[in-house]
Amino acid sequence: MLDWFILTIPIFKVIHIAALLMWCGGLLAMPLMLSRHDPAMLEEDYRLIRQATHLTYTLCVTPAAVTAVIAGTWLIFMRGTFVPWFFAKLAFVALLVFAHAWIGHILTQVAEEPGDHKPPHTLFPVTAVSVSYTHLTLPTNREV
């Protein structure tokens, strides 16, 4: 009876990894896209950059984040993964979620609120995402 359930684990793992790659890739690209925001540029160019960053965040990065979290949650219970390294990985997932929210906040400030906003240097969000992604993808004893 549980054979079909066990056979779905690789499917959920592929979905989780693909969504994680898209999520992290998007979070790495978003600060670079935000660094292109300059209110001094031509209005049409500024509008295109604002639109591209908004669409990337709302149609690619956020759905990938939700998919990665849902598939990862299913994998937790399907594999019974409750060991110490797992809780360390959850801390890095929390860092990714924080980076995602922070980048979304910056995007809202730069693109949608009036005024002259300057996004933070790209080094800070890119470092947070890189550290999280590196630690999330390291092989664990159970996966080797």
C-alpha cells in the first residue's frame, strides 16, 4: 500500500531541488536587477527595469520559494528527517526566507514608493543568499 508513497519521494526531491535552484538564482539576480534602478535615467528605461524586477519577483522567485518550501516540507515527513543536521538546514532556510522578504521590501521601496531610494550594495543580499544556498546543498550523512 505504501509503495506508491515511497516511489513519490524522488519526484518531490526533484521538484524541491529545481524550485530551490530557481529561488536562489532569482534571489541572486534580484539585487543585481535592483542595482540598475536609477531615477535619473530616462522614464521609459526606468519603467522597464521596475516592471522587470517586479515580474521576476512575483512570477518567478516567490512561486519558486513557495514550491521549494512545500516540497521540502513533504520530504521532511516522507523521509522522517529529524536529525541534528536537519535543524541546521532549517536555520539556513530561515535565512533564505529573510533574504527573500528583505529583497521584496527593497523592491517595494525602490519601485513603488515615491522618492529617491537607493538600494543597498548588492554584496549584502548576494552574500546572504550564497551562504544559505551553499549550506543547503552540502551533502549530509543521510544523502551520501
